[in-house]
Amino acid sequence: MKCKLALAQINTELGNLQANLKKHLDLIDQAVAQGSDLLIFPELSMTGYLLQDMVPQVAIKPNAQDPIFSVLLQASLKIDLVVGFVQEDERNRFYIACGYLSAGEVVHIHHKIYLPTYGLFDEGRFFAWGDSIRAFDTRFGRFGMLICEDFWHASVPYLLWQDGADVLIFSSASPGRGLSNQPQVDSARWVDHINRAYASLFTTFVAHTNRVGYEDGLHFWGGAMVYDPNGDVLARAPQVEETLLFCEIDLAQLHRTRTRLPLLRDERTALVQRELSRILAQGSRPSGR
């Protein structure tokens, strides 16, 4: 089976849900016109990143009764969507979330697991952390979604891999950090290395969409990319500028790669479980010989 991806590398207006919704709908029309099957937006694509005290004002509930989300659900009748937003749950907790929408339904929602609260990041002050990691079924196969800092922690994509995900979708609002004599900022190079490593180690497709633009002094570098299960780049967007990147993936590549390189077959999950249990039980005690 083949799936034509569209990756929307966009700038957003901080806190302006209506303006950002209009941009989403315009890009949906463009992706549909190009015959795309799935359109992927960046982290917090509906709201912008540095929300801070605006979080409660822009939070939405992912159902057909919400005036913003109902429009996105209607649009998903034409094309599958991955959108980033702030979710408020029934206990009034707020999450950085991404949702997979298809055929007018919410297929899956992921809450960001790891909230960076160091350096220039302050997410832990304003958001609750997610506490579940699940792959999910789509009409193209089994997918997994992660948000930014989540894919800096190898355990999270590993769990999605073990839960059956053959396509990993990473959405981010990653600002540029670290200048060097390379054509990319350091943070862009780090993310590129990680995406390639996960595609290779887990023999999966990796599709990553990052936002662009400036927001309160932060510069978001873009650089959307797609890797195949061999760790080869299939498509890459330019940095800095808004781009709608198209890339077709062929799910039959999974069979070819895993026949040649049976890493999934040979993974010893019971051993991992046993050793993690030992490490957790040991706690802070020194290990003796």
C-alpha cells in the first residue's frame, strides 16, 4: 500500500485560533488538490508555542461540539489530518496534544509525555504531562505519534515500535539552538540524526514536521523530512521558509527491509522487561558483583 504524505511546515499566529484555522483549511485544500492522503501539521499548529498564561484561553476539546475542532473533523472527510493543539480534559487539565483525524472521526490523540522545563523552555509550568504511549490503526496501517521532546527519549519510539507502529509521526515546534560552521543550526542537525537513527534501528518510516517563523524572540527552523526503513531520506523541506512538502511512501518497503534486516524479529522484549524490573527494584542501591 502507498500513502502520499503532505507535511505542512508553517508559521502560526500566537493565540489566534481563527487565523490558524484558516491557514489549516487553506493547506488542506492545497494538499487535497495534489492528491495527498495524509496532511501533517507541527506541534501546537493551532495555537503557537509560547502561550504561557494564554493556555486556558486557546484550549479546545477534540469533539464535534467544539466550534474549532468540528471544522477540522469536517475537513478530515477529504483527507486524514494530524493537527497540534492544546487540549483541556474533563478535570480542567491542559495538555500539548496532537490528534489524528480521519473520515470525520478522532482516531487517536497523543499527549506530550516529556515537557522540557529547562533553559529557554517552561512547559512544565503550564501543561500536564501525558502518561500513555499507544500505537493506533489507520487506513494505511499502524502508526505512532510523538511530540518534540518525546522523541529525544529512546524509550518512547521503542514502545511504539513494540506496539506495532510501522510509521512514526513526529511533530515539533523546535527553535534553533547552537550556531556552528555547518549549514544547519545544531538543534536541526541533532533532530536529523535522531530521525535517521530511529528509521534505521526500528526499520520504520519516520515523518517529521517542524514549524517555522519567529515568536517572542525564538526562531523555528523548519526542515521537515521523511525517512524510509533503510534510514534513507525520501524528502526534505528547506529551512526557515513555509513549505508544503509532498512525499509518497510505499508500505511494501517494510517487508523488503525487515526481510534483509530482521531487527524486529530478533528483539528480546522479555529480556528488556526483566532487566528493567531489576533496575527499578534495585533503585539507588549500588550494584555489587
